[in-house]
Amino acid sequence: MQEVLTQHLSTAEYLAWEEQQEEKHEYEDGRIYAMAGASENHIIITDNCTAFLVPKLRSGPCRSFSSDMRVNITENIYYYPDLLITCDERDRLHRNHKSYPCLIMEVLSESTEARDRGVKFAHYQTIESLQEYVLISQSAQRIEVFRRYNSKLWLLQTYTTGETIQLQSINLEIPIAEIYAGIDFGD
């Protein structure tokens, strides 16, 4: 990610500016960052997750949102995760952002992995409603699920080829093969 503007914007200025942009930009404490373009594998993985989750969630209180939906972490931080799920009624009040996700998924890439594992995860951990943070590799069948066990303790469970992922926050299981269907790991 690359910082877009050198001058810092207030949250209100960012939100107004972002509505006028064709590309998406994340916001951290006055700084605006352009979202990186996605690879073919990234898009396929995200689409596979969405295609699996949406029908499973349709009849319940939870909703899935792709990378076009912002998550509002604090007054000064907005991100666009690859996928978020919210089951909280309060999120139905806002059409342009969500504040109470129970699950966030990020598809890792070379340009975003350090940020997804570092500063973004640190910020996501401050969301009280968040129960699971899922990191999906696009270079191998490897998925890491971080689960909240109390306000400060997050435990990691890693899934690989042939396994079924447990998403406890939404009481669903996904075969890892569903997420990686159609992926070519060749160079």
C-alpha cells in the first residue's frame, strides 16, 4: 500500500473525499492509503468464499460483505477487508460501513501480508464484536484462523490441504477445497 496524499485529512474530509473516488482508499489517523490491485488467485479465492458463505447465511441474521464495504474500527480508522461478516443489528443502520463484524477475512499477497498480519490485525483486535480473523494464502492451501478467547488472548489454528475450516463465530464449516477451487498455484 502506498500513501496517496501527503496532507492529513480529518475523518469527515476522508469520508467525503472517498465518496468521489473511483478506487478504494483506507484511512488511518489522517493518512490515506490506496488499495492494491488484486491478482487472479486473490479474486478467485474471495469469490469462492463469497459463493460458499452467502447462501449459508441468507436465512439467518448474519450478512457477508466483500471488499467494497468499509469497516469502521475507530473514529480515525477505516479499512476495506476482503470479506467481513456481521450478525449485529446495529450494522443494518449504516449502508456505507460496518462497525460490528464477528469475522474478517483477508487474502494475503506479497504487498499486503505484513500489514494484514501486523498493524491491521492489531487494529482489528480492538473491535469487541470480532471473534475470528482469517488469513488466506494465495500461494498454497494454507488458512490461518485467529480466534478470540478473551479480550486479550487470540489463538491460532492452521488448516491445510484436505481439511475443513471451522468458523465458530458463524457456526459453519468450509472444506478448504471449496476456497481453493479453480486456483492454479503454478508460476
